[in-house]
Amino acid sequence: MFSKFFNIPGRFFALVSKWSKLQRTGNDCRFTMSDRVAYSVDKNRKVEERYTFTLPELYRNIALQELNEEDIVREQAVTQMREWIVSNPHIRKCRVDAPFLLRFLRFRKFSVPLACEALEQYLTVREMYPSWYKNLNCNHPIMRRMQETNGISVLGQDSAGRTVVLMQTLRMEKGRFTALQEGRFIFLLLEALLELEEVQIGGLVVLIDYTGKSTESCKTWGATELKISFDGVFRFYPVRYQAIHAANLPKTIVSFVEYKLTFIPPNFKEKIHCHATVDKFKKLLEPLMIPQVYGGSVELDELNKRFWKRFQLQYDDFVVGLDKFEINLDHYSAVARNLKN
């Protein structure tokens, strides 16, 4: 396994891959074309790479205490899930490497049947809504422009092992993006983050700054867009959300935000916290993770440039490669109907 470090404040976080090598020069990182991740979707291939847990002891403890993960449990579960995929004629093409399967096993605390069910739902929803889930090309002009807004920033990992993501809605609003464009960008980011075992184990803390958001920008989000995007974020991507904090909601959009909450699964609502001002973010963030806009030292523009630069160097073979997945959608029609409910 290799560690690809994003040079960001707080804890550095590592992107897992067996085929890349890191070269550090000063405060930056250099990669050659051979460093790209190249995951196979041939489920029948012989898996020769052996998984090794390489994260700090903090994550081993979290995995054991919160996910029931031990070396023998993990090895057996990965083997069982891989064998299930191979024997399932309705899943035709799919990754069977350990990092991908561990997304779902960790999400379901190593219950293999539940992890397999989560994988089926993920594969099915990708086929149901290809305009949302497929061709997530970060080099597309719209995606590049969204990166440049700095509307969503990955601040790093705190001392509890949680990855902290900051969303500034006004920055996104100024870009005049559609709901579909914003949703696709969020899905792209989630795919990238889920490659990180730190995220699989430690989960996410999301901070949403609503300062300056207008009612006009809410009009692009109809019931259909909210349903598809929120289902993806909260149901079908195997993300462990630790907490979601929203702050400084203008009174003019309170009713819209309340409407949005109706699309969130009930079990998530206890993790959502609303605050009157963004001053609360200073208390929630560790000192080295506080952006300049909140009185800290982190420069978001440079932070995001580094993040996306490193992501793009490995991008094509890993996110666009997911479009090679193939299932028998006719067989999963019942699953598809349930996912729409």
C-alpha cells in the first residue's frame, strides 16, 4: 500500500493504492503518469494483492471499537464478499479489490449480507440516474469552475480521526450552478474521499456555512433534485457521517432548509445541529484547521488547489473507471423501485 499525502493543515490524509509511489520535493508532491490508480472491474480476475492495514493506531482502535474490525474478521469478510460478487451472475463487472469492498463492509460494521445489499443499491442507483452518477470528469469546464469557487473544502482530519469538510453556500451560489451540477460535484468528491481508509473508518464531519445564501438560489432545487441528491449523499454512498453543523441561516431560507430536511433519513437527523452564527465553527475546529475567513490561518484557495491537483493526477483510472461497472438492471428492477421510495 502507499500513502499519497495531501499537504493540508491538521492531519495529512493518505489515498490508498497499491500501485503508486510518492516523491516529495520541499513542501509539494510530484507524481509520474505511472502513479495513477488502475483498478480492474473484472470480477473474475485472480486477486494477487494482499491487503495490509497501514493506518495509525488511532484508526485501528476506532475500527475495532466502532466497526467490530479485526484482522481476521476483515480478511474473512473481504473474502466472503468477493466470492459473493463472483458467484452473482447479475453483477457482471465490479471492483473486487479490498479497499473498494471495505467501503461497504465498514459502512455496515462487517455484516457481509448488509454490505452486499449496500453494494447492490450503490450499483443500481448508478444505473438508474447516470446523469448524476456517471462521467464525473473533474476536468470538465463546469467541474473545474466549481473547484475554483472553493465552495467545498476538505480541511483535513482532526485528532479524533474524523475528516472535516466545509461547505460555503454563497461561494457555490455565485457560480450560478444548477442542482444537477452541484450534486454531481458532491458525488465526485464523495468518490474521492471514500478511497481514503481514514474516511471509511473515521467518517466525516460536515460544516455548512449559509451566510448570504439567497432565496433565488434555492429555486433550482426541486423535489426531484433533492430526492436524488440526498438519497445519494445519505443512503447510497457508504459514508459514516459523524456530525453535520449548519450555521447562520438567513430567515428567508429557513423554510427551504426545513423542506430539505424532509429528504434526509430520520436516523441522520439527530446528527444535524444548527447554530446562530459561524462563530461556533471556531469552537468545533481544531486551531490548525480554522480557515482565514473564520480568523484562522488556513488559506482555502491554496488548500483546494493542492487537493484537486493531486486528485487529478490519479483521476481518470479511478472515478471514470467506475463507469465500467455493469449489472443486470432488469434483475434489479425491484431494488430500483424500492430505491425510488
